[in-house]
Amino acid sequence: MRTLIRAGVVVPATGGRTIEGGGVVIENGRILDVLGARSAAEPFAGRIVDVPDCAVLPGLVNLHSHGVSPSPLFPSGAAPLPEERWRGHLDSHLAAGTTTVLSTCGLGTMDEIREADRRHAVHVRGATAHTPGALAAALAADGAGLGPEHRAMTVERMLEDGAVAIGELGGGQTLGGGGQDLVYLPAAIRRRTGRTVTQEQARALKEALLGRFLEEGAGDPELFAERAAEAGLDDVPVAELRALVSGTVMPSIAQARAGIREGVAAAGRLGVPALVHSAAATADLLRALLAEPGRRATVIAGHVNHTSHTVEEAVRLAEAGRDAGWYGEASVFDLLEARETVRTREHWDALLAGSGLVDVIATDYGHDGRHDPLIAAVQDVIDAGHRTLAEAVEMVTSVPAALVPGLVEGGAMLRRGAPADVVIARRADLRDVVAVLVGGEDVVRHGRLLQGTAA
């Protein structure tokens, strides 16, 4: 049966346009037509859904997500999440209108990605980071989730088996960033001393010893001693604590940087996009790659708003990327609501206010998977005046679909013939998700998954 959704506004996610009072016709899981206000108001033979206070959008696309499959977790190849956790993450994505995710943990197999895709209404797609350097970095940092099949995998074989991108190249877990501060360094300190330090204390110790750009000998011995005392570790011999911090943070960094070079080179050689970890620890490497001549890959600089940069550093690096033809992705993390891992929005606002510095918005992971919803980021950039409704929606639909061919059938647009992956949300506040359809089937109503949706 045909269904007509008549809305206050339809956002096709193409051409920067909106259709006031428009409609979308769905039949057999596909979009049959997109109507203007006059046509939408005409008599219709079929089911009519009238939502005059709502916007109708394509299903959202998240091209930077973690923990959404039974794959090794993160670029560090950590043990996979339990099933209830990775499925729960997909539930959260779907309830907030995201119908396609790209898993950028990068070191799983496509069989693991297909398992998640098969068992959930969200379309789960895979990326690969199986370069020699990236695998070596994962093993140096963690590697608990890497079996023989992961260690033997290559980028080429993953792409042949259905991966659609290379990435994430590098990560906070292997490059001494937030993942190191949150997980690995506190764990190493706890094993040695039995004491628990916070993420902030771990970062302070690390930067006091190695500097913000993580170089041996770049720190301040007096500051390190102060930070140790503040963390309740002043009774641990300083030389031992220095060796513990350095020995936890540094071993994976050189390999991770090599993996970034390898992955970008592979992207240029193989003609697929690459997603690169952008942070203070990689800024010099990214600038060197930007300056290299030769075949240009499609490179997406991940989380250009990473708070390891100063705001000025983030803007300057994003400008260099833009000028070299790279694309910028801003991650919402949890900076809008929870603020557990990112407690400032200065970088977010500065990058989004710049000219051409952010092309696409994603979530990354947040603390223990508790990132803000992608649709909350859309509403925020509209409220802040950074983008119009049409522009903001395209940043999480048709733009990521275009940057990563094969990520979304139909290009994440409301157009004839495309799959009917559709979001209905209150126009006054898109975070109020009224309904989500995947392939024309209702899967979410009023922010809650319908029974059987995740199976």
C-alpha cells in the first residue's frame, strides 16, 4: 500500500533546499515521489500520515562510530564489546534517527560487520585499518581482541570483501590521546599502585612528562612531581612513575603514525576514502601529508574539533586541510549534553563558524559510548546559526554518503527510487524524534524502538 507523509517541511538533503508543506510518497520500501505543497494537498489513494508540525528527513548517516559490531574495539584492537553493548549502541543510534553507521574501529572482519548489519535495523558498514603499522600499534597498546584472522587481514582483502573506506587511521588509544588517558594509563597506574586516577589526572601526568605533543624529554620534572602529588601518587618513586607513564603511552605511537602514512597511501592507490585521526599528536604528520605531491586520496580529517588542539591550532590545521582538498569532520562527542569527556564547545563553534572547515558531522564514541545523538548536533548547529536546516541535514545525510561511495544506497536523499529510510521529527526541535522508518517499515515511534526492531 502507498503511504503519503505530509509534513510541515520536507528536507530532501539535495541542493540545499526545503519544501514547505511538502510530502513523501512511499511504496514497497522505496520512495515513490517527493511532492510540493500543492501536490501533497491533493486527494491521495492510500494511507496518509499528517504531521504538520514536523520535518521529514532522510535517515541520518554517521561516518565515525565505534562499538557497533562484535569486532575488536577501537584502533587499539581491544576486546569486543558484549553483544548487549554493541546492540545497545545501535539501538541508541536508531532511536535518534540514525539509520546508517560506518564502524571505524577498523580492525575487525567484514563477517563481523555483516553480523551486526544482519541483526539490527541500522545499516552497519565497515572500514579497514589493517595496515602493518596500525596492527603493530594495536598490539603494542592492547590487541586483546585481535585473533589470527584479524592479524592476517589486509586493507586490500577487506575492500574486496565489502569494506567501503580506510580508517580510522590512528586513535587516542594508540596515539597517547583521550583513549589512553581514559583507559590504559589509569589501568597501568592501578595495577602498580592499587589507586584510581581520573582521566584528567592521567592526562596531567602524561603532559607534564611528555609535553602536549608527546615527545620524550619535552616535559617539566617539577610539574610532573606536582601532578603526581595531586593524583595521590607522591609516595611512588618519581623515576618509577616516569617510566610507568612513558612505558604505557609511548610504545604504540610510532607504529600508529606509520599506519596513518600507510593508510593514506593505500587510499590514494586504491581509490577509496580514508578517515584520519586529527589531534595534537598527529598535527605535524597531517601537515606533512598535506604537503606531499602525487596522487590525492579522498581524506576525511576526523574530529577536527579535537580538544587536544588549542582552538587556534584546530582552526589553522582545518584551514590547511581545506586548502589541500581534504574534508573536515566535526565530532559531537558528548559536548552538548553529558560533557563527561569534552567539557567545552569552543572548538566546535570555532570550526563550524569557519568557512569550509567542517563538511560533515559525526559522533565518535564519548565516554563508554555515551555520546550525544547525531540529531542533537544537527539541532545545535541550526540553533547556533552555523547552518540552515537544509545545510545541517545534508551534513549528516547526503554529504557523508557522497564522501564514502557504497556507504548508503540511494545517497541518503529523499528522491524517487531511494530506499525509504526516513526520519520524522518535530520541526521546533529535531531532537524530538516522532518516527523512524527503515525500508518503509516503522522501527521507531516517539523515540522508542518498536518490538522486534533490533532483530
